[in-house]
Amino acid sequence: MHPPISLIFFFLTAGTSIGLFIFTYFIEFLTLFGKGQGLPKEVVLLSGVISLILIGIGAIGASFHLGHKLRAWKAIKRFNTSWLSREAVFSGAYGFTLLIYLVLKYFEVSPFLEHTFGIITWILGILSGFSTAMIYASNKFVLEWNTGITVIYYLLMYLMLGSSAFTIISYFYNLPYTGTFLFLTFLFVLLGFGFRLAFNIRQFYIKRPTLNEALNLPHNRPIRVIDKSSTTDNYCTTEFYYAKGKQMLPTFIPLAYLFTFILPLFLLIYVYITGTVNMFLLSTIYLSILVGSAIERWCFFVEGNHVQNLFYGLYPEEGYRLRKGYMERKETRISLYG
């Protein structure tokens, strides 16, 4: 699949926004049970404003992926059946309730209202991230994405971005949470690394469809593509298959692992062993995760192989190999009545 830059941009901004607010409000939420002292008002407002700005520019950036940008509001019309529609609704609602929460926090109108909108915003943020992940995980036509692993490591990357960003704020304001969030960042990066690795390993074991299956023919009559189905490139051959990207994947996947997981883990272990904590190290960890996540998202899209590429002879080679036992004994029947 061709990687849309606007959606990669939305992932980075929305991921940092939602992840940052999840941890910011969670500390505030614990005060309801007498746990901890909460955060200074200026920290909550700073973190909240950053989250609000990021989700706003992320939504604007994502709109560039739409063919008719003025019809973006119609995305909410299929909420019952479309994960894309749910993402639009939850993301918009998250930004709106976050704004209300910040206003209530600034004017200190009512602690009850503050926490009510804080909880609502927290839940909407999680639902937004989950809906975005499900857009890909529920796509049965791209087998690489169609797995629960996609959702888990997608959300883990939100938490990686959020925890590493909050660690910077905690250190800057000399809060007692820096050590805790260094550990959480290490935990989420390690888990993200494991699930991303599982995502790649799974690709070697996917049972891909064949042309015989697409045409409902038995495998003992193998069919292969002799010539491309169109003489010129079209939308399907450029957007559903990124030839240049496929050639670059062997280089970019290692880079994604390096910047998203390996380098941050190395720096976090270094911090733990030496006890050295400073703004440069914390910023480097966050920027490494941010840059790595951008590369990872690029790889994620390019790794996807839409089954329509069978028609154009662009599907992975293993998709043409015969698989015994699937339709060996099936008889081919042609009938006007189905």
C-alpha cells in the first residue's frame, strides 16, 4: 500500500496528544482516592494545551488524505458500521471535551466537573486510538494488518509517545514522577518491540490467497498471471502497491526498529545504570521514538498487500503457490442459478 504522509502525521500528533493526556489525567485521577498529590495546575494546563494543539493540527493534517476535504463532516454518518467514522467522532469529541476540561481547570469552577470531563476525555482518547487501530486490523483485504497484534502494538506506541513526552515535562518541573515514567517508557517500548516483532514474524506464516481461490477453482488446475491486466498504471496499481517502497523496505524496517525500540531501550538502560538524567537524554529518547514511529508507520503501510493485487500480478510470490488440501477435491460447476 502507498504510505499516506497525512495519516502518518496524524498518528504522531494524535499519539503524543492522547498518550500525554492519558498519563497527565491519570495522576490527577488518583487524587480522588487519596493517592499522590496530583500535578501543579500549570503542568496540567501546559500538558493539556499541548495535547489540544496536537490533536487539532493532526486532524487538519489527516484531512489532506480525503479526496473531497469539504465533505469531511460526512465521515460521521456511518458510525454504526465504520471504524473510520468512529475514529472521526471519538477524535473530535476528545478534542472538544479536552477543551472544556482545560477551561474548567483554569477557572477552577468545580472539582466535580473537572474530574467528570477529565474521565470522559480520558475514555474518548482511548476509544479514538482503538478505533484508528481497528481501521487497519479489521481490513480483511490486507492480511498483514488483519490481526489483533496490530491493535495492541498500535496502542502501545501511543503509550510510548505519551510516557516519554510526560517524562520531559516531569523533569522540567522537577516533579517526583520522572523515575516512574522512565520505567513506564522502558516497559511500553519493550512491549511494543515484542509485539512489532510478532507482527513481522506472523507475515511469514500468513496463508495467502491464490488466483485459484479468487476464481473459485480447484488447486489441481493452477492458474497464473501471464500479463498485467492493464497496459498503463492506474489508481489501483499505484495506491494499492508501492513498488519503490517495496524495494526500500529491507533498509527502512531495520531503521524503524533501531529508532523506535533499540536506541530508546539502550538510552533507558544507560539512564538506569549510570543514574544520569538530563533534558538532553530525555528529549533524545522522545525524539528517537517519534522519528522511529514515523518510519515504522511508513513501513506498516508499505508492508500491506491488498488482495486486489492478484488481478494485477503484483501480489507476493507465495500467493501463487499451490496449497494442498484447500480445494483439491472441489468440482468446478458453472450454472445460471448460482
